[in-house]
Amino acid sequence: MSTRMRDLLTGGFGQLRHEPTAKRIRAVLGGSPVVDTTRALLVWEPHRIVPSYAVPGDDITAELVPADAAAADAAGTTGARVPELSGRPVLDPSVPFAAHTAEGRAADLRAGGQSRPAAGFYLADPDLAGYVVLDFGAFDAWYEEDELNVAHPRDPFHRIDVLPSSRHIRVELDGHPLAESSRPTLLFETMLPTRYYLRPGDMRAELTPSGTRTFCAYKGQASYWSAAAGGRIVPDIAWTYQQPRHEAAQVRGLIAFFTERLDITVDGERLKRPITPWSSGPGT
């Protein structure tokens, strides 16, 4: 009997997982390099949907000392429900690093007079002995080879396809038209809903720029738009990548709307609103 690939990829969400990477991984703190390794692992704690870097202790020049307090246990109590991926809450990137779902001990990181509480985690797993899992957000910058990385480590099993399309797309909120196009650009991303990117000239409602900014490891920095619909302002309902990363270069300057929070009709068929970690706020 054939098995759907999605089921294979998500079947291990409740387990501790790791994958070696051949990339040189470096991290900077306080202006100084504190991590430099070609032996890094990508590690997913149970129910985490994005990985963290795990680095041999010998490749860390910062000081690691036992943390003052035990890290939080998030198993079963924290996260977002994503029915397409898991029957239990999954831990998306908004869940703090300190919310651990695997056995281990936390460590504070000190370098250049700076301290990062609980920025390291030694997993109690013999296959990962000698490695320290590191909090991506605790460092000033990360590099894969010589390219700056943002948001979180990139997953080798995650990809983006961007394709031009002639499908007819209509975007509505509470019956009010926001955009309509027969020349969309479709972005397909592993485990996420299809995103429909439209040209600014295809907007049917007034959009005003928002000060909200988020970062995607695969697409770069997103800036947001609020829309006027039915006499009210709906904040951060759409986004744009003005300077996307190379994987998403084709959506530069285009506008996408949250499928989770409004109605999108494709070739006359209204799509069901998916449930994702972004159903209630920005972050795609």
C-alpha cells in the first residue's frame, strides 16, 4: 500500500530528529565569531517544525555554564494546532527556544562580556553526545558558508517553487473585494498553503503600509499591508517581499494575502481557509 509523503515527513514530529549538514556554519556575538564548524547538525526537538543548529562543543569559543533555572517543558501545552501536520500542537518559530520537549540540560552562554541565558542545550541522547543545541535568536548573526541566514536554520527537506499562472484569483473579505487577477504568481512551499502573489495593479481595495516586519529563512524580510474593507481597517492582512532571497526572487514587489483569514476563490471555486500558525497574526 502506497504512503503519502506528507505522512512520512510528519510522522516523526513527536520524536527527536537530526540531520548532518555539509555547510560551514558560523555565528557572531558582540562582534566576535563564537561558532565556526563544518560538523554541525540540524536538530528538531519533538513537535518542533523548524530545526536548530547543534554544534560540537569544541567548535564553540564562547563559555557555556549551567543555566540558573531549568528550561520550560512545552510538551503538550504550547504551540499551534495545524491539523494538516499533526494531531498535537506543533511548536512553530514563535515558541521560545527555552521551551524544550526533549530531555537535557540548559546552559548559559557568555562571550565578550555578554551573557545569553539558556542559549545552549545539551540533549540527553547518546547519538548527540558532545553537541550543544544553540538558540538561533541569541546570536547577532548566523552564516551558512558566507551567506547571512535569517529567522532560523534552513531545512534541507523544505523547498519553494514559484510559478507564473493564468488561474483566475479573487480575494474577498466579508464579501468585499480586495484583489482580482488572471496573472498571479503562485508560491508553493513545503507543508504550507499555496500563496497567491498578485501585482499592485490587481488590487481592488485601498492598501496602506504597516510597520510590521517579519523574517522568513527562505524568502527574506516581509513588510505588511492593512486593507480597508466594509468601513473598517483590517491590519496586516497582506505582505510583500521587496528584496526577497534568491529562492523567491520572482515574487519581488508582489502582494499576497493570508488565505487563513479571508476568502480566496480560484477559477470559481472558493478555497477552504487552512489552519496554520499564522491564522491569527503575521509571520509568513
